[in-house]
Amino acid sequence: MATLTSTGTWLSDEQKQALRQTAEAIVADGKGILAADESVGTMGKRLSQVNLENTDDNRRKFRQLLFTSDKEIGKYLGGCILFHETLYQKADDGTPFVKLLNDLGIIPGIKVDKGVVPLAGTQGESTTQGMDDLGKRCAQYYADGCRFAKWRCVLKIGEHQPSPLAILENANVLARYASTCQQNGIVPIVEPEVLMDGAHNLARCQAVTEKVLAATYKALSDHNVYLEGTLLKPNMCLPGQGCEEKSTAEQIGEATVTTFRRTLPAAVPGVTFLSGGQSEEEASINLNAINVYANKCAEKRPWKLSFSYGRALQYSTIMAWQGKDENIKAAQDVLLNRAKANWAASQAKFAASGAGAAQDSLFVANHQY
Ligand code: 13P
């Protein structure tokens, strides 16, 4: 007869301690994550916004700009997610990017999924591939300096979506990914993203997110994942992009924190939200409102509520850069300001500015990463 095992019993105490310390360090003192893990194709779309060709050197130059920012940025960022290519790139003077990040006090992480693929038997839903050689890749990434990873699953809201199959399959693949990472000393960021696409309202997004997170944590338990050595990267609960019924930041804060109180175990050290198509300013305002509401809850909230933004940390930076060397310093200042704004929002201390490129919508239908 099979014996039940408790969460994380297959890891040694030393392995658990290392995973837990990494997860906690990433979200310590209001810090969040810079998600700079755009695939080659996605980075091409970003570069085309400033009329640059999608060459490996242009991708490298933009990432060099990010990673040579003022060292103050290490106060606001605990981690940075890289794409495979970027992990092995170097600055003009030959310094590996991993060293630049470590020197800033930012922990290097890596995107390990291999993208979203159709899930047969559903109406346009998906799962995420990349399991086959994952253990081997994690061991190599650890040796090359990465201490955490990201795997993105995508769920859609529609009349018949998400289906029970999509919820179950994505929860299970996230759990196997998480277990595989932990066996190799890597903290898994578990990312079940419920997309903003659609005309649904806030209540519907909340209902779907609750079901998705409940299924995800059931699967993580089934796979004996050590929760203290994980982070969650969810969507905020938001009305759909095409919804006419607008919600206030306070309502978004309440819906999002209520969802976690119902579904997210206290053992998980931190939540690092994706921005998902919100403008830079909205992503900061809503993160702040989430923390304001969490602070009001009668019993202390157990998790850090922070950020892991891609678009909402880099958009006005790339616009300020425009591919020109003379703009590098100005673009780095923009990045520093956005990182600082979100660090403040993670501590419920952000004051909105209401101006500039930070207002631009960053929504992309059916967004790929
Ligand atoms: P956005 O913040 O642009 O949604 O991306 C974060 C991310 O890493 C999605 O996987």
C-alpha cells in the first residue's frame, strides 16, 4: 500500500533551508522582480517600438542598459528573470550579465518553460510545454548561477473557459515543474496567469482566479512541493480589458486579497504579480491598493505582496532609450523610478504621479511571452 508523504520530505533540511532563504530574499523589504525574460520573438516586438532590428546585439544592448543601472536599484529588486540567451551574454567590457546582477545584489533567475501550446479537446485553451529535459536544464542553470525559475501557464476567461481540463492540466504541469526545480536547488515561481482578455467583470475574474489557485495548490500538495521554497506569480483580480463596468483600485485590492485569503497557503513566502497589460502607473496603483487592503485585514497577512513586472517595468525605459547611447543614463533613471515606485507600492507607500509614458496601455490580446 502506498504511504502518504508530507510536503517536502524528499528534500534534505539543507536543501529546504536554501530554497526558503532564496524565496524570502527575493521579496525582502518591499523588493520585487524585473521580468526581463522576453523570448527572442517577444523582444523583437519590444525593439520594433523604437525602430530597432531584432538582432542578438540589440537585445544584448538593451539588457546591458538594464543591468548596468545605478546600484540603488538593488534596494528595489530582489531578482531578475532572464531568457536562456541573456543568461550567457556579456557587457561590452566582457563582464557576464550574471555577475552584473550579482554585483547589484539581484538574484538571477531563468525562464524554463518552452511556451504555450494548444490543449486538444478544449475550445482554444492551452497548456505549457518544456518538461522533458527540465531536470537537466535546471541543474545546468544552477551551475551557471540561477537560483530561481519561472514557468508560465495561461488560462482564459470566456463563456466556456476555463474548462475543468485546462485548470487541472495547468495546475499539474506547474506542480511537476515546481518539484523538478526544487530537486535541483532552484526556487520555482509558479505562474498560472488568468488573462485580462475579455469583457468579464471583476467578480468573474475573482471567481475564476480562486478556482485556478485552489487547483494549483492542490496539485502542489499532491506533488509534495515544499511551499516555503516557492513564490506565486499570479494575475491581479481585474475586470476584463473590454469590460464596461469599471472597478476602483480599492475594489481590485479587496478582490485580489480576498482571493488569496481563500486559496493561498500561509507557508508561501511571497506573491510577485505579473502586470499583464496594465499601464505602468496602473500596475503600481493597484499593487499599492492590494497592500493597503492586506494591511487592513484583521489578522496579519502572511505573504509579501510584491511585483514581477515585465512590460510595466520596461516600457517607458525602452521608449526613453530609443536605441541611442546618449539616452542610456536617462533610460536607466526611468527604470530606477519605476522600480522604486513598485517597491513603495509593495509596502503600501506609493503616491501616483499621473503623467508620462507610464500611463500608456500595455495590453496585447492573447499575450505570448
Ligand atoms: P508582464 O508583467 O509584462 O505581464 O510579464 C511578466 C511575465 O513575466 C509574464 O510571464
